[in-house]
Amino acid sequence: MLPIRPLRALLAVAFLIVLLVGIDASATALASTRHAQWLTGTLLTAGLIALHGAFAPVLLAWLTNAQPLDDQLRTATTELRAHVGALGTTMQVQFFIVDRQTPSALSVGVGPTSTVFVSRGLMAMDAPTVRFALAHELAHLQAGHPILLSAFFAALYATKTLMELPPIAILLALLGYLAVLRQAELQADRGAARWLGTSAAKQALHALAAALGETRPPARWITLLSTHPSFAQRCSALNMERKKNP
Ligand SMILES: [Zn+2]
């Protein structure tokens, strides 16, 4: 649930490249033969995934100075959990609030470490929008996106090293990875729409787009480098879903 900004799109790609180069450099420093380097790199990536599952919530809470639930968030999450629980979904999720005025939310962890971070700016929005944003994050966690997407990254890394891909293929793989991330966003929107209704989901997406200043769809290249689809794309994806499953 992040707004698309050209800077953020470039940062996402830069972060992935730095991560790949960092794993490569560590594997080369730690092992001498190609086979051992591949194994070391893959083990390092697997370790990062395990760390992601276990420590990402703690690390993020520390980095963002997040606070546990306050009364407003407690009421919103209790309502939503009751609603989602009534639809047959039970999840152990911790919620944290981040002192940030831009509306945003983020989910990390897996199983018992599942955690949702919500900004104060998001909590200041109207109740249906808050409910949608929380439902979207719960849908990410229910689908296991935080851990699955990290595992997918590890698989990409292993393939890259095993097949000794040239840099252009690695860049294409990274663009593919970002496309998978965007699909995960659309899946989380569909999950939230199933719980709350398509109209409510679309209204919330419009409200978020307006609050985040996304008055028109961003340029195509920005979308291709983004971790999130534009709000316009997310709304039309929900429209198509409704046509398929009225
Ligand atoms: Zn999301």
C-alpha cells in the first residue's frame, strides 16, 4: 500500500541490484570454487529469508520507532478481525503504528511473526479506507506474500548463479520480479474486495489515490520499475475481476 513515486521505483530496483551484488560478493569472498560459491550464495539467500521471517517485524519496528496499537487502531483492527473471522479467516497478527503522515501500510513476517505496520496518516483517513488498507495487508499475510516473495527472490538468485546469466538477463529477471510483486498487490486487493466488497475496495483505492496525489496514472516506465501497480490499474483489475466473478 505504497504510493508510486519515480524515486521509490528507482530505489526498489537499486535495492534489488545491491542485494544481488552483496550476496555475490559475500559468496565469492567465502568460497573458492564456482560450485561452492553457488551453494554459499543460495545458503546466504535462504538465511536472509529466515531472517526476514523472524526478524523483519522487530527490525522494522525499531527502524520506524513504531508503537503498539493505540485505541483508534485497536478499534479498527478488532472490527476488521471480527469481520474477517466471520468469513472463516483466523490469523495471529500484530499491529504497529508508525508516526508518519503519508498514508501507508506494510505487512511483514510469517505465521506467528506476522505483523502489519500502519502510518498515522492512514489512520486519519475515513473508516472504510482504513478497513480496506488493513484488509489488503491481512490478505498479503494470509497468502504468505512476505515469505513467498523472498523465496521467489532466492530462486531467482540460485537460477542466476547456476546458469551464469549475463547482466542483461539479470536485469530482465529483476523486472520480472517487480512484475510478480505487482501481481501480489492485485491479489491482496482481490482478497480485500472479497471480504469488504468490490465497490468498497474501489472507493478506498480512489480515496487513497487522492490522498497520495496520484491524480493521473504515472508514466509507463515508472510503472514497470515499481513494486506497486498504479491505483488506476488496481481499480481496473478489480473491475475485470467483477466481470469474471459477478
Ligand atoms: Zn500491498
